[in-house]
Amino acid sequence: MEEATLVIVKPDGLKKSLTGDILSRLSKAGLRIIGAKVVKVSLELAEQHYHHLKDKLFYKELIKYITGQLHGENRVLALVYYGESAIKKVREIAGTTNPEEAEPTSIRGAYGRILTSGLYENVIHASSNLQEAEREIKLWFEPEEIVYPLYPARITEVSSKKKVWL
Ligand code: UDP
Ligand code: MG
């Protein structure tokens, strides 16, 4: 089945200049990138993205991690990949959550580490199922930022302030 998945190059990935290598590894899956942008991760976005983990002991540290407070780097690269079994293919290339247990040739196995706090600093995020992918893509991207009619969208009239180039 053709499907979409969200990938986030986390702040450690940017700090360590791993973006090029990560994109090149992911390109081996033969998927299409249908959305991509650099995002400054707000506390609100971080909390919404990881809301299902809020009772975990590592949650506070995880929020610091994704908002860049551990790396002095509050940018991440967000990407949407689309194609046959995209979720599974990307998870395989990413490796398992714990970088010590991940395949050494996977992205997390090659570049991840466990911090002294116990947090898994594992370089990228990848959606783990269809439902999660849809929720995450809708959270990180506006419909017009994705060059494919992925999910139903409607046109709305907005009268809020918008920045335009001078
Ligand atoms: N995480 C952690 N310790 C754990 C589980 C998760 O530090 O025992 C962090 C890790 O950075 C992970 C993120 O929390 O990527 C989200 O956890 P999840 O279980 O969703 O793993 P993922 O889907 O990212 O593999
Ligand atoms: Mg997950």
C-alpha cells in the first residue's frame, strides 16, 4: 500500500551535520519526498507531538531534546515521504528506538547514543503506523505545504495577519 510517513531530523542530527547522509540513506527506500521544511520547534508543538509519552520518566528530557535545549540548536528538518510501505521502509533504515540495540548500519545505530540522563538521542523520528503518520503529518504540515493531495482538506478564508516579502 502506498502511504505517507513523517521523518524529523532531530537537533542532534543538525548539530552533527548529518542531514546529507540521512537523506542519502533514506533515498535508498525509493520513496518520494512530498513535503520538506526547517522548523523551529515550539514547546506547544513538542508537547503535541509527544503527548502519548507524557507519563514517561524521560518525557521532560525528551521535550528539551526536541525543542533543541540540549543542543543549542532549535531547528529540526521535517520531511514527508510517500510510497509503497513507506512507514516500514523508513523505520528499517532509521533503526530501533534504542541506539545501542539498533542495527549498527542503521541511522540510529550509526549515529545515536544514550545520554547520561538515560535519554535516547537517536537522530531521527519516523512515524510508526498509519494512524500516527496521519496525526503527525497534519500536526507538522499545512495542506498546501505538501505537493500531493494526501488527506482531505477544505478551503477557508483567513483574515489573520500574514507576513509577506518587502
Ligand atoms: N525515548 C527515550 N527512552 C525510551 C523511549 C523513547 O529516550 O525508553 C525517546 C527517543 O528519543 C524516542 C522518543 O523518545 O525516539 C519517542 O519514543 P517512541 O517510543 O515513540 O520511539 P520511536 O517511535 O521514536 O522509535
Ligand atoms: Mg514513536
